[in-house]
Amino acid sequence: MGKNVLLVDDSSTMRKIIGRSLRQAGIEFDNIFEAGDGLEALAILEKEKVDIVLSDINMPNMDGISFLREKSNRANMKDIPVLMISTETGDDIIGEAKSLGAVGSIKKPFTPDKVNEVLGPLL
Amino acid sequence: MDISKKIIEATIEIFSTMVMMDITVDDEDVKDSGKLHDAITGMIGLAGTHKGVLAIHIPHVVAIAITGSFLGMEVDGINEDVEDAVGELANMLGGNVKAVLVENGRDIDLSLPSTISGASYQFQSSKDVEKSLIRFRTESGSFLVELQLEK
């Protein structure tokens, strides 16, 4: 059975770009779920089987850091890996994301090769 | 720190890696964005040690071409996709500018991006700001990237 991915970004443009980059990198998923913020992402994780999450940091309603924190408190989803895809590059914020369980980060803008390099080993 | 050079590098990187569109830098010395006609502006606020705003001003026809290239599909007018794409351009540029300013000892937070669009408007700061404006050219026309930082 194939894998499912959840893309979390308040920009629908960016979610489409990430989807395109996954295809260009040759990374196939059975299902690509989408969420506009951390709250929507948690709702999807409650009902769908997701193997990996790609999440932005700066989002309205619930940002990526708060999403990581809340997800880590829920037994049914705490072990799902999360890769941050964000304009944020500061050591403090990326460090905070990793301390809350993020498995890595990709800086925007990115190429499909970069996506493959970081995401490939996680799948 | 030559912030204009950094803005140029970031804009070219964003357009080549994500928008998949060739752009060139215009050598014209732009002092002010002036009155903007049939245009859309994506902007992101900067706050912290220094305050300011990063804006990208794009004529509608150029924004439509950029969005089409960004998304890999036909776009036939200013719609939610165009507004979102322009906002995301501002977001990525803002992130790059923040990284440069933070490298130079400034503590900066970014707002969420927003857009305005209209037939005729002016983008002005009421504060005493230092402006950096760079014009870029595409096959469909030119656009401006503007950084205003409070003095």
C-alpha cells in the first residue's frame, strides 16, 4: 500500500507548488491531503491515515509551532513525522520546531531536487 | 550590508526555482513606486528591532503571467489564485530579507502576507523610512520590489 502525505500551508499556491515538486522529484503518494492551518491539519490527522506531514510555520489560526506542540500531545498522531517547509531559517525557530518533533526543514524557495534530498530518506 | 543586492539575489532565486520565469534587473534608479495603475501589491510587515514593510507591486497583466507560470496553468484574470500567488511572493521575499537583517544583528518578526489590488492607488509610508526599490523585467512587463525600513 502506498503512502499518504498532508500538506499544511495557508497559501493554496504553495500547496500546489509542493505537490508539483513532489511529482517532479519522483515521489509518489496515494493521497495528498491539504490543510490551510494547524487546526485543519489536526482535524485531518484525526480521521485520515497520514504517513508524513509537510508544514509551513507562519500560518493564521494555528501556526506550525503550535501545531507541532498540540500534535505531540495526542497519542494517535504524535509519531507522524513532520517536515517544516518555510521561509523561516532562524536557528531559534527551526530549533524550536525540532525540539517539538520536526524531523527536518526545507527553506522556501526550494527546488524538486532539494525536496527529494530531504524528504526521500524519510519515506 | 547592501540590502538591494540581497533583494535582487532573492528575487531572481524565487523566480528561477519556483515561478520558473526568467527575469532581469532594470538598471533604472527608482526613487518611488508612484501611482500604481491596474496593479496588485503583495506586502509583508516587518516588526522588532526595526520596523518596515516589503512589497511587490505588479501590473495585473504581469501578475496573471506570473501566476500562470507559478501554477503551470492558464489564468484569465485577477482572481484568488493571483492574489494568493502574489502574497506568497511577498512572503518568500520577506523571509529572505528577514534572514539578511537578522544576520546583521536585527531581531525581526514577519506578519502574514496581504494583497491590495486596484485601478489606481499609491503605496506610501507615513513614517520617515529608508526605501530600496528595484525594478525587474519579464517577458510580460516589469514589476517593482520595494523595501521600506523605519530610520
